[in-house]
Amino acid sequence: MRYLFFALLMTFTSLTYAQKSFKKVIEENKFTSLEGKEFTFTEIFKANKGKVIYIDFWASWCGPCRQEMPASLQLRQNLAGEDIVFVYISIDKNEAAWKRSMSNLKISDKGQHYRRNQEEMVEFLKFFYIYSIPHYMIIGKEGQIANNDALPPSNVKLERQLRKLLKVK
């Protein structure tokens, strides 16, 4: 009985800590937009409330990330006119390489773009279990995490999943 109480207490304590950590992680990590303005994850969610957000964590030096970009552009085109926004978060250290890569991939004017040096966001990446890129996440219309490990844009099942989320009122 004593063990059960201790286990329940530890679970409650861990949940309380996780809730505080979540708020801390999404508020303390700031991402720089193409325009040079900083935004927290919360601000990105709030700015897109009422829309499904498909987040692509990538980097200019990541071959698989770059290979997925044409599929991402096609998916974006397939969902044009829907309440969905594509957010690209680069973990590039070099701002010039990030911008040059976006230009080469023809995504500069597609979606919302942010950058934060990978070394500065280690806590953020670990918190969301992002251990490799490309990595994708889906945020629902009310700002809730709908899928922390979403399918890549090249997977045909992704568009169906996104369309289902778009139908949720």
C-alpha cells in the first residue's frame, strides 16, 4: 500500500513538473522569422488559431529535409484555400545558409518561416522528442498538439489525416 501511494505521488509530481516544463519550454524558446522578429511557440499557435498547423523541422544541410520540400509544396497546393498553415522551423546555425536554401528550394514565399540554432533549442527538441530531422508536427485548430510525430509530406496518408483535422469544428 505504501508503494502504491508513493507511485501515485511520484506520478502526480511528474505530471505537475511536466506541465510547468511545457509552459516554460514553449515560452522561453524564441524563433526568429524571416523579418528578424522573435516569436514563441505560443505566439505562433495564437497567430494561427482556428487553423491546422503543419510544422516542418528542417535544416539547409539536411538532405532528407530538402528531398521532402517538393512534396511539401505539392501538399500545400493541394490544400490551398483550407484553414491550414505550413510552418517551417529551421535549426540552421547560419542565417545566410538558411535563407539561401529557402530561395533555392523556392519556399521563401510559401508558409511561415522561423529559425533557431539547434544548440540553443536542445531543451525544446528533447521535450518534444525530436531527435532527428526532418521531423513533422501537427497542431489542431485550438492550439493542441494533434500529432507530435506526423507523417512526412511525401506520405499519401498525410493529406487524408490533415483533411480530417480540417473538418473538426
